[in-house]
Amino acid sequence: MIGALLNSQILSVFVLVITLSLGSYSNAQQTSNKDSISQKSSQWNPEEHDVPAGDKILELPEGSPKAALSPGGAKEQALEDFIKEQKVAGFLVLQDGKIRMERYALGHSDTKFWSSLSVAKSVTSTLVGVAIKDGYINSVDDDVTDYLPELKGSAFDSVKIRHLLTMTSGVKWNENYSDPNSDIAGFDQYTNEDDMKAIVSYMRRLPAEAEPGEKYNYSTGETHLLGALISAATDQSLSQYLSSKIWIPYGMEHTAIWRLDRTGQEMAGCCLQMRLRDFGRFGQFVLEDGIIDGESIVPDDWFKIATQIQVPLWPGGGYGYGWWIFNDHSFEALGIHGQMIYIDPPRKLVIAINSAWPEADSNERHFAVANFIRSITDEIDKELKTRED
């Protein structure tokens, strides 16, 4: 699945860096504290917004365990090795909305939070669809400046919402977290002296390096900006909107937490913390095409379009609206240090993974995860074939 990355420049965009990941991280997620991101790199103490859950909880009933991966099964040791070697803290497999497997390690549990890191980008992109359905946003082809007029006169003058969704604005942004002069580091240190949202103030200073739509450049800043746009369009905080439209009505189990920047705007490209089962529930919500109580809260075909290859990056794969696509039957939300929501509609399968990789990104680890997921889908295919026979 990821082999094409090895001999290309795409690896650089696969390093899914977020604003607060410049320092040591791997052990920070093992705590039950809401703040599960390392503080070492940040020069400020960020605040957070709750994303309240409601009284309704979408139950995830127990399904039949996967025999091959159960105690005594043929792949039991492979599962144990995978969890240990890949620093997996939480592993959840849902099929047909039922729990087929749930494992925890590294001090993690079903009551503790874990940071989404860049998995949050897929949540933010989904809220664009919700805002279009609600009539707050007309279309992904609207100008960004229609909603963020402070950007007029900047490199964002001709940028559309779809360019933010696909990271093709053409605005220069350096996401290299090992470079102290990068934009990902610069925004972390940035203090604006105007009355704008920090991300708007920072991004409006950046130059263009390509025409909108012509060049892909992985930019957490663009998703942060997308969050500010949604807040401006809806006149709500991103946390309020997520809570009222998805978290409460769909039946998430627990209140989530979203980290804020210095000016009180959610850091939309990262930093959404929740329990493992709610990672799984969000994947299930997407698998079900955003339908809540019989009605879709996103436009028709939103997820079909959002999870198609909008930007080809390697043969057979690329980037959608905040989603990674590696083949024609599944798509993924991904974050550094091994966070994932894998969604496979033909198999009605959702896999949520919380990990604490010691490195931000690793081809070797991506291969290991892809191979283990393949072992699970192989078992599912055997089950389906047995039922057909």
C-alpha cells in the first residue's frame, strides 16, 4: 500500500506534523490527564474547549471475536508482537458496528483520552460538509475571503475552500518540524498584535509560490485556517459546532477536548482528544455516510467525493478532503506517532489505532500497520466466503 512512497518525495508530505509536536512525545500519551500532548516544545500554556457529549450513547455491541487473533488462535502471537513492536496503546476493530476486537497497552484504557494529532484534519474537513448542508457555506468553490475578509489583499485572494481541503492553496508553508525557522514552529511562537485570530494573522503574511490548485503542499496551517473559516461562517466555536452536530446527536460516549491557540481558536489541524471508542464511533459515522436518525447531516455524496483522490500523489493513491487514499476500497485519517482511523466500506469495517511511536513517522511502521490490517481483512474475507458457501 505504501511502497510507492519509498522512492518518491511523497514521504515528506506523509510526515503529518502538528504545531505542538516539536518536542519529545512518545510517553506523553500514556497519561489520563486531558493534556496528552507534550508541553516541552510550546512556550505558552494552551487552553482547551470541551466538545460535550450528550445523554444518548451509541452502543457498540460485542460481536463475535476473531478466532485467529483470539487466545489460542493461529495469529494470536502476531497480534501480541504487533502491539508490542509498534507501540500500540489502543486497538479497536468494528465490523457492522460491533466490536470484534479491543485491546489496550502502555497504560491506556477505555476511560482515557488520546490525542488525534492530524486525524483531526478529517474531522475538520467533515465539518465543512456539515456547514454546507446547514447553509452556512454555499460551496467548496466559495472564496476563502468571503468568510475571512481579513485575508483580502493577501496570497489567499484567489484561494477557494476546496484548496484548503486539499492543501493546494499555492501559499508557501514550511512543515519541517526539525527546522526551527519553519512555519509549523513559527506559528507556535507567533503572537499577533492585531485583533485577528492568530492563524488568520499569521497566514495572511505568507507569500504565494504557485497558483491555487496547481501544487500540493502539506500544510497544517491550512487546516487551522479552515477551522477559523468554519467558526466565522457558523458564528460558533468549532467545539460547539462539532458537539451540536455530531458528538451529541450521533451518541459519542464522552466529552472530547480540543486545544486552542493563543486567540481562543481551536487548532483544527490537530489536538482533538477523545477516547478510543469515540475514534471508532467517528469512523462509523463516516462509514454510514453521515446519517443520524435517518437523515444525512452532510450533502449527498459528500464522503464519496471527500474520500476520492482529489490530489494524485503516487500511483493509485493520494489526498482527498483531509483523507488519505491508498486503494480503491478504503481510506484513512492519519496522524503522526501512529494515529489512525481506517475505514473500509465494502467490508463495513472501521479500525481505530492509538499509538506512541517514538518517531513522528516511519515507513517501516507504516508497512507493519498496513500488513497487520491486511491480516485482519483476510480473516474477514474468509468469514464472508464461509457464509456464502
